[in-house]
Amino acid sequence: MLTEQLFDFLAASPSCYHAVQALAERLERNGYTQLREQDAWTLTPGGKYFVTRNGSSLLSFRIPQSAPAGFLMAAAHTDSPTFKIKHNPEKKSGPYVQLSTEKYGGMLMGTWFDRPLSVAGRVVTAKDGRLETKLVDVDRDLAVIPSVAIHMNRAANDGFKLMANVDTLPLYGMQESSNSFRSVVAEAAGVKEDEVLGEDLSLYVRTRGTCFGAKNEFLLAPRLDDLGCVFGLLEGFLSAEASGSVPVFCAFDNEEVGSETKQGAASSLLSDTLRRIALALGMNEEGYLRMLAQSFLVSADNAHGVHPNHPEYADMTNTPRLNGGVVIKFNANQRYTTDGVSCALFTAVCREAGAPVQVYANRSDMPGGSTLGSIATTKVSVPSVDIGLAQLAMHSCVETAGADDLDALVRTMTVYYGKTLRRCGEQITF
């Protein structure tokens, strides 16, 4: 069942590094070969490849049997709001030991209270004069962020302000557990504590995704934003028929903090990869630019569904509902990249896939968030549409979406990745 496959992927992806590992393993099982950025690339017609950067971003593509027309791209992001563990992690507080953390991304902090938490990410070790990266998941209930009792905080239900340096530090152990955190992490990574020279660790919620509702029509799971779109894009990418374009699946890190990193959508990763594909196929710069002129990008990041308790936050004529289909996102200030042409192209794809389509725009007096489309297209200038799945509680540690919408996204992306984009003058069409 598609939803259970999604829940398996989410469970295997407690961090962006684990998400990329899960993606890489899935691609390898389907016959894809990993390329290294430091190596020379030899690409063959019909070949299937992927490349990673920083262990937290991944791009995959297929080479058509004949000369390709352009690149058919879709992108989502591997990161989600969380609490990052600081390098010196332990903090004493009376008889207790806490973990020192800082916020990553724009999160709903209050949702992290009173839930079983653990730690995942990567450690970097030194062995025989070489650095080696190992993924780590302390796969047990390890910590909790405890609420203050209502008897001691009478303002708790009246808009109490949370302070990240005080209120959201997780409880890790009693004082006799001091100086043990690094050894716990090292043991989970299968290395000695003194071998660990660096780490990138964060908290994650120990909650498996589930279906709920009168007819199990809703999904409740952590990291739906945006691993739900990552999963849906990959399923469509793997299922699509061959086309005259180069299909490209993109999963970028660091969208939640602006994408301006060496592995984010604002980096050179996408343009480097596309240019190297063209060069490996025997093209010069002119040939590469001509391919870009017949290319397209789907930027996939979830959208705000109308809230049952607070419909007043929505523009009711431009706000989607859960289980209403794939969402096309609009913004006059181009925080989303959709325009009339890209909307028409993608709507036609949805209709061919038999997938319902909805639209989203912010209430006019409320600024919304941006996504990676408007950033990536400044590096690779191609037409683009912003889409997503309608969800509730965005940036909560556990989010809600519609079960039917996941299937609609997979069907749509399967059709999309099987298309070939053509350009005649300024007009583009599939």
C-alpha cells in the first residue's frame, strides 16, 4: 500500500542524511549507478545514475536512447524543522542532565513537548589517517522536552512565549549520566568515542506515521514537509516511461533555512550536474544552453490546507482542502514560481493523469513562506511551477495530510516524467 511505503520511508529517514541513504538504496535496487563529483563521468544511452553532495542532497537522472531535447526536472527537500544538538551537548540543571540545542528552521516549538525523542544524524571519525562518515540513529526513546505543570504556569493556555534557550531543552538523564551522551552516540554508530571528531546530530520524534479518520482518509506523520513530496516525486520518477528529455529527480537539503549552502538549491549542485550531463553527451556550452531552453522544473513543497478550526486564515477561493488533489501554488511576488504558462502545462499533466487539481494563494494581508523553486531557477533559468500536497500543522513535529493526495501526486509525476518538453519561439509545450 502506498501510504505504508511512505511511512516506511519516513521511519527510515530520521535525518536528512538517512533520507538520502534511503533514496540511494532505492535507486540502486532499481539499477541506478552512483557517480562521484570528483570522478570523470561516462554516460551511456539508457543509463541510469545518481549523485550526492554532503550526504544530504541527491540528484538522479536517466539518459534517453536518442539525443535528448532538454531536462525534465522536479525537486523537493530532505530537511525538516528540528532541534540541532550543539557540539558540547550536555548541560547540568540541578539533579538533571539536559541536551543543549538550537532551532533549525521555522518550527512550531510547542508540538515537541512531552513526546518520546531520540537523536540521529552522522558522525565523522578518523581511522588510519582517513576521515570516515557514519550515519547514526540512537534507535530508542532517549529524551523528552517536559512541559511545566499548569499549576506552576497559569499562563500556559494564554499564549505563553517559549524561549529556545530555556523551555525546549530536552531532559536526557540524571546527574550520574553526565558525560555519557557522546558514548551513547558512538555506540549507536558502531565506533569508539575517541574516534569521533565531528558530528551533525538533531532530535527526531519517535512516532511512526499512521492513517486516521472515519475512513482512514488522513495521514498523520512526522516530516511530511517535505519528505512526502520527496517520496511522491521518486515514485513517479521510477515509474515513468522513457521520454525524449532527461528526467531529473532532485532532493535538496537546507530549504528550511534558505537553501544558501553548498548542498542547497542555491548552490551549484543542479547547474553543475546538468552541465556535466551535457558535456558527457558530447555537447559544448551552446548545446547545453539549448537543452536548458527546452527544460522545465516542478518545485514540490507542501501547501497549507484550510484549517477546520481557523478558516479565517485562508483566502477561501484560493485555499485547498485535504484529499482535494495536487495543489498549484501562486504568489504575486514570486515566492512561488508559477505563472500562467507553467500552470497550464502542469494542469494538463494532472488532467492526463486523472488527478484533481487545486490552487493555493496566501490571504492577501499575510505573507507566506517561500520554497526552493524561486531559488533554483536563479541558478538554472527554466520555466517552473510550484506544487505540493495540502496539509495541516505545517512545521509541527507531526503533520496531517490527505491519503488520496499522495496517490494523485504519484500519478501526476509518473505522467510528467514521461513527457518531452518542446519550445517554438517563446511557446513551450509537452
